[in-house]
Amino acid sequence: MSEKKERLSFRQVMAYSRRGFAIWWKVKPELLVSAAVQRAADALAPYLPLYFTARLVNAIAGGAGAGEVWPLLGWLLASTAAAGTLLAAVKCWDETMRYSHQFPAWNRIFFDKLLSMDFCDVDDPKNQALFTQIQQARQWSGWGLNKLYSLFSHAVGAVFRILGAIALSVSLFTLPVRLDSPLVWLNHPMCLAGMGALLVGAVLLSGALSNRANRYWSEYDGTQGNRGFSFFYFIAMNERHRGTDIRTYAQDKFLEEAGRQNMEGPTSFGPNSLVGRAGRGPMGAFRAAAGAVSQSFMGLIYLFAGLKALGGAFGVGSVTQYVGALAGLALGFTDLLEVMGELRANGPYLKLTYQFLDIPNKMYQGSLTTEKRSDRKYEIEFRDVSFRYPGADTWALRHVSMKFDVGERLAVVGENGSGKTTFIKLLCRLYDPTEGEILLNGIDIRKYRYDNYLALFSVVFQDFKLLAQPLGQNVAAAERYDRERARECLEKAGFAERLGSLPKGLDTCLYREFEDDGVEVSGGEAQKIALARVLYQDAPFIVLDEPTAALDPEAEAEVYTKFNDIVEDKTAIYISHRLSSCRFCDEIAVFDHGQVVQQGVHDKLVETDGKYQALWEA
């Protein structure tokens, strides 16, 4: 049985649900407050007009004069208007909160977790798959924390509907039939108890049948089919990134057919899926039976209330009150039973959520503060460092030892998969070594405060990202920034000419997701902006992972010619496939199968038999 279909005890479900409510309350308590107020108002609003309607009909049926009828009519209209106004106001408030804050609050919960996790755990495929499961469950049918939020509002509505119904229907059982009526037997306690038992039994049976029908849906895992649906039917929406392939190879027909097959598969939600067949079979049968019992319940209400009215217990207008109130009571109990059933079905999804939220941080954070040296004299040493990714059988790095000082230019070269990027991730402490240690000025970097150590580095990774925000904010990675400094960094990175052509200068928005007049930048221009961002941070260590991969040869030569002067007294570490870019470096480290197989300067390495010479000649 899969994790999602695991049957948990009621005690476990309630413990998971209480924790979920606490999470929502901590992140956005207004969401729970607005939902509770709106559901309470929605449940109670019909009862006030119902009460005055019964009084008015009783007065008219009893031959009351205008002096009694008009005030009751006024109360009915006023209560209807007041209830409608109140309900509209709180509904507007709740919808504003729900549509504006629910999804951002859900994102906040998981973004905070992702950003506080050890990067090695974020990068772990098992944790990525776990998070994908949580996202797919939410998209499939709102399972998890989102479901808990909606169940909370439904439970509040059900409770208030029940309370209001009890207040309006209790007199149905307490008002006696006239003693001279042939229906006086309705006053007998056994009759009242029997009718009460029938009504309660009908409510419970209807709720149980409805829950049994819902179980087919809640236990059905449609996340895989939903993932296929989201991909095949919305792929055309991603025209900007996939449009050229779709048009060139006429993939629309292929995607349409693949989407149709996905919809007809057992894990989808089409007519031939498992849940579709259940809907035509047992699930539909249980749903129909629940409806039949519910209608039988309404028949019992009409019968009992009508007989008591005939017996003179109350006026004919009160029948509408009792029927409406008991219908609300049945609906409230049915909703409450469904909430309990869905709470139980939601338990495994909450367990999945907490499995992700409870991933512990294993990296030691340290307590030492890194020295803020005015001379920027820092020394980094790799001492017999080896690293293996979690779950991997092979070593990504093996017995790497090297030392370099601030102010040096280090080039890291090697074929794909040789360990270059892993070396950089260890240097920046995105990972900790599996074996060995990395030292900063003779101290293991694990002993430094993590944020302090990370602040020593400005990095451009291969897969860097720019935001669809103003250019200046992209350079500074902040909303408020030094405009002159940002402009200087862009000029140093070779972006001066393009900057001069932008309509709003630093305020020009990149891309067009949010601004119609946003500009699209080429891959090479994006890399220059990323280089400017590195310069703006002014960290002692600059790390560039394939910094010129998207540049043409002329632009690449310009960057390397100028960049050596731009970095000034900082340490620059370059990862590059283009060995010509290594000529100006003080040291070149040649990686092969996770090991440093050569070190030296370009002129010496290119004349020595070895990996570097082979790469150069290739």
C-alpha cells in the first residue's frame, strides 16, 4: 500500500490536523478567522428570516389583523435584508483573504522550509520527489494543508448550522398536541423518542453512505494522471520556451493524442479511469443511496411536523420553520460527518507534508565570525577532500588537496562530469565533504557561521537566473540599491552599450512577464548582467562557472581581457571548457574523474604530456 493510501488511526489523524491548524494560525491567522466568520454567518443567516416567516404565516392563517401582520412583515423584510447584507460583507472579506492570501501563505510555508534546509537536502532527488508529491496532491484535489484549511471552514459552518437548527426545532418536540385531538399519542415519550431516533438514524446513515462514496475519490491516487493532464493540455501555454519545437515538428498532433491517451488511462480522471468506473459503479450507488436516505429524512420531517400541526400543537406556519430547521440540522450533521471522513482521508497527505517539513538540518552551522580583513588576506585549503552525493555509488571528488590565496586567479578545467562544479559547491559550503576538510585561514570552515562564510563568495553558476524585475534590482539583488555603483558594475561587465540603449536605463524591466515594455536579453547579455551582479556584491572570492559560455569569441575575449583588472585584489576562480581563457590565470587545476591530476600555469601544462595537453590539442 502506498504512503498516500495508508490508513491512520483517528488519534494520529487528529494529531496531524491539530498541527496543521497551528501552522495556518502561525502563518496567516486572518485566514482562519475570516473563514470561521463567513461560514458561521452563512449557516445562521437563513434561520432568522425562517423564524419570522413562520410567525407571519401563523398570524395570517390565524386570522390576525393588519396591526399584527404588518410588524411581522417588517421584521421579515428587515431580517432578510440584514442577513443578506451581513452575508455579502463577510463573504467578500473571506474571498478577499482566501484568493489573496491562501496560496501565498501555502507557498510561504514551503519556501521558508526550502530556504532553511541544508542545500544538499534540497538537491537530494528523494526530497525533490517528496516535494513534487506534495504539490501534485494539492493540485489533484487540494490534499494536505490546503484541504485542512477548507475542512476547517466546512466544520465551522456545520457546527453553527446544527446549533441554529436545534434552537429553532426544539419546540417541535416540546409543544404538545391538544389533549382532545385523536393524535394525542404523538405526545407519548416513546413516540417522541422513536421519531428522534429515526431522524438521527437517517442523518447518520446518509452521512455514512456519503462518506463511503467519498472514500473512493479520496483514496484514489490521481496525481500521476493530473501531472500528465497539466503537461499535455497546457504545454501550448508555454509557447515562449517550446513553441519552436512544437511548430517545427508539428508536435501539436502528437501531444493531442498523448493527452487523449493520458485521459483514458487508469490513473487519470476520465470516464475510463478507475475513479470514473467507480462513479458508474459502487461510488455512484453509495451516492444515490445517500440521496435516497436524505429524501426519506425530509419525508419524515414533513410527516411528523404536519401531524403535530393537525393535532393543534402549533400553527401551519411553524411547519415551514421546523422543516427548514431540521433540513439544516441534517445538512449540518452530514457536513460534519463528511468533514470527519475527509480529515481521515487527508491524514496520509499531512503525514507526507510533515515528512518534508521535518527534514532535519544536519550541517553544523558554526559559531565563529569570519574575519573582516581590510587587506582581504584569506587562504583557502582543501585537505584530502572527497565527496560522494547522497545515494550515489561513485565518488564525485576523491582526495583533492590544494591551497590558494586571495588575489590569485585559479582556473578549474576538465571534461564534463570531472568534478569541477562539485568542487565549487564544496568551496561555497553548499555541501560538506564526505571525507577530509576545507580550511579558511587554517580553521575548518564548518566552525564559521554559515551566513558569514557564504558572504565571502559571489558566484555565477551555469544555471544562474535573472528575475523579471528592473535591471538595477537584478544587479543589486535588492529593491533599494546604489544606482551609480550598479551602473559602474554593468559597464565593467561590458554592458555599457546595451545599457545606453535601454528606454528606462536601470529601471528597465527585464522580460515581459509583468511589463509590456520589458526587454528580452540574449544569453550573452544575461551573462554580463550576472557578472555585474557578482561585482556589485564586492565579496573577496569571485567564482565563475562557465562565465562566457553564451558569449561570442569577441565578447569573450573582451570579458577576459578586462575582467582580470576588474576583480582587482579579489580571488577569481574560473570553471571553463575553453582553455584559451586560462592563459591569464596564476594557477590551473585539471580535474579528471573527480581528482586533480595536474596543476600549474598554461605555458607549462600545455608542453607537458597529460590531460591538459590532450584537452588543448582536442
